Amino acid sequence: MTLRLPRPDGTLRPYAPRAEPLRLAPRPPAPTSRTVFAAAHVVADPYATSHLGTGTGPPAGGPAGPSRHAVDWDATLAFRRHLWSYGLGVAEAMDTAQRGAGLDWPTAAELIRRSTAEARSVGGTVVCGVGTDQLTGPAAAPVPLPAIRHAYEEQLALVEGTGARAVLMASRALAATAGTPDDYRDLYGHLLRQAARPVVLHWLGPMFDPALDGYWGSDDLDAATDTFLGVIHDHPDKVDGVKISLLDAGREVALRRRLPPGVRCYTGDDFHYPELIAGDEHGHSDALLGIFDPLGPLAAEAVRALDAAGTDAFRALLDPTVVLARHLFEPPTRHYKTGIVLLAWLAGHQSHFSMLGGLQSARSLPHLARAYELADGLGLFPDPELAEARMAALLDVYGVDTAYGA
């Protein structure tokens, strides 16, 4: 059969779906030459009403309302077991899980507890996001620095209490309150001194969250980088690594060359990840990526190819996926999670295409159709017929006159 997929101009184009998926053996050995985490999405409960907000959609970049009872816990944990089965680590309760965009702190705390317990039961690796999103109120209202520090401490204690490694995420509250780079150095220094084990520091760029513009105390990225590196060099024994999500490969390479020995660079660059993970004569990036949510099995296979055969074999597998990644993460980049969840539904990892806060509506139908086409072309769907049928059903819901045609 041939699907008729919509173009942005409203016309339809024919697409012949792939007949066979990419064949990858499940439960292979874990990759060894790179540390690889997939930032995992959460599966909403489509029957819940507590995550639907007021019907006008969530505030810009913010949560839509209480989500504690709006998560399908069984499907959410099953997806994490899927990632672990391929030898990948899971980065939990981070941006891909709609943290601060439908997933509130009480639900994130429950997600962390459940996911870390599940990881122990199956021998999986997990790191967990620590932020300040329990601080609610008017978005523009500044929060005193001691309150921001306390919020971080509360979340850090919970994560470390589960035995997981913490990822210190960027804080909207800190971005709104901090007046100087020293405010960042003082607060992060305080947190690092009390951390029980080395943490991952996350620099999330404003393309992912506009509220984080000017993070580290400056709109000048060179000055911000100096402050960020200053925090690390002040406490190198307390920093396992840094996650860089700026979508700027050259800046990431320059930064990782300035890291103290033993501090990893986890790329969060969903545009340039193959070249950054492959590395150069001076080093490489490990990975903590949202795009590895839909690419999990293929990403694991690529890193094992790197282990066994080197960068050419690695890039032969992973380079073709960049077109899909750049599509999913195109501006407004913060809505990439809609495409991630679409692909999870099409791949059969969940029974529906709905999201916390109703964010399944954050991307247009032509965008979703192109995501399906690119993922299908890569062979990412274990059951291509199921993916095709679900895409046809989605087209029908959107009013495409005839999903199938010449």
C-alpha cells in the first residue's frame, strides 16, 4: 500500500512504507568504549484528566497542572526496560520526560523512585535529574537564592537516597534570580561540596528552554563557558561529567578539551552527535541524548560497532539518523518531545499518542508525517505494518480525505 502524507502546503504526496524493520539482536553486550544514556520520555495515561490543564494548553515552557495521577506507570517502566535490554543507560526525569512541561516535581519524584527500583531489579544503569521545579508561582517572580539552594538540596537528597547518580539540571528560578556569575559559582559550589558522589552538570541551552537564556551569568557564551568551567575546576572530584546541550559542535569540542582529567563530556547535541561521540585525536564525547529514546537499539548497535571496528563502522550506522534527529529537534526545539512520543506510539511501545499537558498537539501534521517517513526509512519500527496502520489512523483523525492512494 501507499500512504498519502501531507506536505506543509496542504498537498499530499505518496509514500510506500518499508516492508521489513532493521534487524537488531535484543539483549546484546553493553557498549564499552563510550558511556551512553538515553533520556527517556514518560507515557501519559490517556484516561486521566488531571494533566489536561484548562484546555488552552500549558503555559509557555511550563507545566499544565498536576500530573501525579496522569502517568501510565506500567508503560513508562516497560519502555525503560526496553532501553536497558540493549545495554543503554537511562537518564531519568529530565527534559525528555517533560520535566517542567507537564511533569511536576511530585510526579518526577515518584518517577525517580520507581525507575531506580526498576533499574536495580534488572541490572540497569540510571542517572536522575535534580532541579528546582518545586518552586512554583509567577514565572517572572524572583525566588531568593537560599530558597533555590534548598530546592536543589531537597531533590539531590531524594536522588542520592535511591542510590542513583544525580544530574544537576539548569534552574529557571536561578536564571531569573542570579545577578552575577558568582551567584552561580557559589550555589553550585555549595551543592557540589555536599554531594555524596560525583554528579553530572547539565548546561541546557535556551533553544530547549527560553527561560534559561543567559545561564551562568552572561549572554556571552565565552564568558558563560568560563564560569561553567570555573565551577568544575573548583570541584573536579565532585563532577563525573558535564552534559552540553547547546547544539554547537565546535563549542562542545572546545569545552571538552578544557575539562579536568577524568571529567567526562556527555554530548546533548542532537544535531551533531555522531561526530562528537566518534571524537578526534584529542578525545571524544560520551552521550546523554533525547534522540536515543527512539534510536535506542540502533544507537547501541552503533557504539558496539565502534567498540569492535572503529569510527567508520560506527558512523556508517549512526550518520543516516541525523536527518531524523534534526527534523525532530527543529525550532521550536523544546517541542521535540512530541515527535519522540509519536515514534514510541508508532513503534508499539505505547497504545496511544497522547502526552502530559496535551503536548501531542505541539507539532503540525506535516511535521509528524515527515517524522514517520524518516523513522520508517531507517527501519526503526519493529512492526512496519502496525506503524503504517497507526499513521493512517492519525491521518484520518486529522481529516486527510484518503490515507491510502496512488
